[in-house]
Amino acid sequence: MSPEVPVQPPEGKVIAAAARSDGRTVLDLAAAANMSDTRWRQIIKGYARVAGNIVAVRAPSGTLARMARVVGVTPQQLDEAGRTDAAEALRSMGPASSIESLDAEVVHKGSFTKVIKAILSNPGLDDTHKLEMINLVTELYERVLKFDGSGTELRQSATNHET
């Protein structure tokens, strides 16, 4: 007799739907939320398998807020899913606007257009913050292009930027 699998929680459904629209892999999304892909999946599903047993999983409010932020879920959506605690945590984070919050690896992999589209489609950002984020991504992308992968600035890039 196999243990009964819990029903996916509403917040898991909301995050999963946004993640599918995002286009990045679970590995990339989890990294952007500063967590493992295994934990990401457990929270989305609402359970984990531990020593052959199924254990219900409920994300702490801060963890769920980070996940929501990564995929563009709004505080209102978390409220509607019954996670007002996570909605408040997300509201307290404010809009993502620092260069530290950008996923340099995604930009480095040539996903510049995907990142820009994600910013533009993020309902949690007003136009001012969208423009700020686009400017930061552009600056980061330009920095990445100046390096050859070993941390050495390319001479051609340096030559092209001389005035």
C-alpha cells in the first residue's frame, strides 16, 4: 500500500504556472531564488519523499516570496492562494532593482532577449523599475561581453571602448 500523495497547494499551482511561462529551467529558477532545485520541486508539489515516506511540505513565507519574485508572481496572487504571509514578505522586498538580483549566468548564456522580455512582462514592476532593470541588465551584459571566460578583458573590447 503506497502512501497518499497530498494535493498540490494553491501557492504551488500559482508558482508552477508562472514558472512554465518564464521559460527558464527549474535549475535556473531555483538558483535565482537561492535554493536547490529539489527544494523548489518539493514546495511546488507540496510534499517530499523522506526515507520512503511522503511528508507534506509548506514553504516558509520568505522562501515562497523569493520563488514568487523570481517568476513574477504578485503579492495579490499569493493572497488569493491563501498565503498572505508570503504576500506580505514579497511586498516587503520591494521591486527587484539591484544589479545583485540579476542572474549573470542567464545573461552570459546569451539569454539577453529572454531576460528583457521577462522584465517587461513582470506585473510586479512599474515602468520606472522596468527601465531601471533593463538598464542594469544591459550594463551587466556589456560587462560579460568584455571577458573571454577566463576573467581576462578582451583587447578588442577595450580598444573599441577607448575614446
